[in-house]
Amino acid sequence: MTTMEIDSGGIPIHVEVTGEGRPVLLLHGFPDSGALWRHQVPALADAGFQVIVPDLRGFGSSGTPPEVEDYSILSAVGDFVAVLDELGVARPHVVGHDFGAAAAWAMAAFLPDRVDHLVTLSVGHPAAFRSIGVPQLEKSWYMFFFQFAGVAEEWLSADGWANFRAWCAHPDADAIVARWEATGSLTSALNWYRANIPPDGFVAPPLELPPIAAPTLGVWSSGDFALTEEQMTRSGEYVSGSWRYERVEGPGHWMQLEAPDEVNRLLVDFLPT
């Protein structure tokens, strides 16, 4: 594994690169870092891929710019392009989870020549997500609560981070809390919600995205507390390339950690070497 920092408009992006072969870009979301993919990296490298894992801005060891607007999805896509250009990678496969999946959808829509195959875990196409209505609104309550700067930080960290632990039941909760306490980067992580999901986000007209031309795999896990299955299954309506849907039975939102063998099998089966 090679570790490096790549400059993206003055923001350092921490990147780890493992293996040789066809490149695959793995994009994590909230509240993670590239460590989320620790079970996928060796499996993909063994299968003949070069695996590129950045910490998204505001997370892990990457930079934490101060302004809310610094965390827009399109700013993140700019980071990915900077990483790929520095590595000399023209057209990787792109795999995203949570906010990383939202960014992967945007990258495939606006920069189709930079995405070979697309895999999105948990989070469906933005238009499909917005179309579900009340069932998804009920699950998305926290996205609106996180808009309240200071209040959300206090609620998540109170009583030894009890609310954070109970709300998401993240398998890596201890490591995430330790990182936030050491770096003070909780607000940076929450700024992803504040920059990309405004309070009127479910009633404002959805952003019009070009159809997704890349062959696309959408994966949803049956224990996901935050997302409905329909927002993933309906994503195929926005894909002009081939579309495949897979449901993973049992695990919650962090299927990469809770069902790594199944996730690895799906990735290796779908992504051409």
C-alpha cells in the first residue's frame, strides 16, 4: 500500500493506493474514513485491481476547510478528479457508499468520461431518493436535525456520545468518536449535510442530472435504518446504461463491515478487470 497526500485546490486529500491493475476508486461517506473499505481493499487487490481509497474532505486525515459551502458534492467530485489526475488514472470504476455514493452518482452524471463502471451502496440516485416521499422522509429526520449548527454537535456528543452510538449503531463507533475528539472534526463531517441537504430539500425541485451512461450496480441492505429499498430500486429509471440491483439480507447501513464477503463477491463479479 502506498499512502500520499494530494493537493486539491489547497485542500490536502489523504489517499491510499493498493495493488496493480484496472483502477477502482472507493468513496466512503458519513461518519467514516477510508478505513470503511478495509475488507474490500485486499479482496479487490487480490482480484487484480489497483484500489484507490481517499479520505473525503472533512473526514479521516484529509483537510477540513472551514466553510459550509466547501462541502458541496461538486467540490468533492473536484477532489476525486485531482486524485485521479495526480495518479494518471483516466477512467476508473467508481464505488461509493452513503455520501460517497451521492458523489459517485454526480461524478458519473457530469463526468461520464471519467467513470467506467459505477457501484452505489445504500444511497440511490438523488432523483429517486427525492421521489419516495413520506417513507424516506421518516427515515431522514436526522438530515434536517443536523442542519442546526451547535445543537447537532451537542446532541451527538452528549453523555459520552451516547446519542451518536444509539442512533447509528456503527460497528466502528469507538474509533470514529476517538478521531472526532482528537481532531475536533465533527462539524466538518456534519457540514456535508448542511451543504447538500437544505431544509427545503424534499420540497424544492430536484436537481436535473444527465442520465447515467455507465453500467451501474445498486446494492441495498435489508437492515438499513436510514434508507428505503425503493430509493435504490427506482434508481434504474435514471440509468441509460445497463442497470443491476442486488439486495443483501441482514446487515445494516454499513454492509461493508457487517457482510464483507457478500459485498466483495458482488464487486468482483460486477467490475471487469
